[in-house]
Amino acid sequence: MMIKRNEDHVIRTLGTWVIFSKSRVIVKVGETRVPQDNFTAFPFLEEYKEDIYELPPLGDSSLSSLPTFIVDLGAEIVEHDEFEAIPLRNLLFSQQDMAFTVIGRAWQYVHFLRTHRYCGQCGSPTDRIHWEMAVHCRTCNHRSYPRVSPCIIVAIHDHERILLARGVRHKEANMYSTLAGFVESGESLEEAVHREVFEEVGVKVKNIEYVDSQPWPFPHSLMVGFIAQYDGGEIRCQENEIDDAQWFDIDALPTIPPKVSIAGQLIARTVSLICDK
């Protein structure tokens, strides 16, 4: 949930500020970290005093001793010599200490509020609930909460090599990564692994092992990470999804995602697993 604070508290308190403009985040010019200051450092927020929320910490409250304030400027563009708007992905990959727990979660809440201004059941305007992260329709009493979409992501190996794929969207960047896909209704995580792998690259896997999970705020995914062993089949790339897929020796890997992402972590874990064989 996000807690709305009174103006005196916001103005007086030193905090971490996650300020969204469209789908970008406001930072000081030349920096790739969300600013830590008090309210007076942001003259363009004067008219947003009533729309500032505090993000309560999750399990690991040691990420920052400062409170985190969230502001959504909507479509407004900040024109100020000291501040600029940078892409959310750039910020997540550079500010790893609070990337997904703080900044990513803030974006998921803002995206939820932007896309739930009207009731999905009757179409009436919704009201923001301040004691929990939800919106409520007073016309039909339907209440909505932030959506979380489970996705599997899996690294595949044959004890000697790792199978990596280049998605159509990453063709220009020439980045290869693990396979991933949304879990369908009525499907277990393991079933989703088997289905997605076969759909995307045409091979079968076995010995699926859970490794870790990571929230992924593009816009509201929960990535559930696995490592699996190859169990047969020839690589056949799914049209319009996978541009290329290959087996790679661990000492000759292509461009891969950074380790701040669960894809990068799964690749590193798989490489270590192969090295230990």
C-alpha cells in the first residue's frame, strides 16, 4: 500500500523521491539515481502537495533509512535546468540497491492507478483507497487491486552448453537471453515451463528446478526463475517471437542481460553449474 501524508510531514522530511513523468523518472541532470532531498528541492511539485504518497518498506527495510515519496505527474513534462526525465529501465539497471524493491514497485502502483480510473465492472469513476493499495467503485462496490502477472523464465543446459535465444524485440541490440513467458489460466508453473520452451524453441526439458523470483515492472510481472535440463528436440524458433536461438559454450557467450535482472542471474547460475560438473 501507499500511505498519504500530510503536507507538513512531506515538506519537513528528507526522503527518496520517485517522480514519474509519463513513463520516465525525474532525476537531477547527469545522474542516474532517484534524488534524495526534501520537498523544497523540487519547485515543480508545488501543485502536487496533495498527491504525494509514501511507500512503506517491504521485508528488507535496510535498503534506505529514508522514507520513499512517490509523485505521478502524468503527462506533464518537467522543464527545469536542474532536472531531466530518464527511462525507467536505465534507472533500474543503474540503481541496483533499490531497483525493484522500491523504484519498480512504485512504478507498478502508479501504472495501476493510471489504468484503473474507471470501474471495470460498471464503468463508473473509481476512488482511491488510502489505507490499502486499491481503488473502489461507490456505484457497484467493486474493488480492484494491483495486477500481478506470473511469468516463468528458464535457463536450459545440456551439462556442457546453455541454450539462449534472441527475441524479435532484441534483434537490434543483438542480446541473447533465457526463455520466458506468461503463465496461462489453470496452468502450473512447471507446465508453463514445458509449454513455453517447446513453443518458442521446439525442444523438451526435464529436471526443472526453481531458483528465484523477481518482480518485473513492465508493467506488472512476477518473474519465477528456473533452471532445466535439455531432454531432446531440434531448435525451431517461434515465428514473430524468437529471431534466433543457439547452444553456446560457456566461455563464448554472446551479449546477455545484466546481472541485476533475473535472466542475468539465471545465466550466471547455469554457467556455474556447468563449471562444477
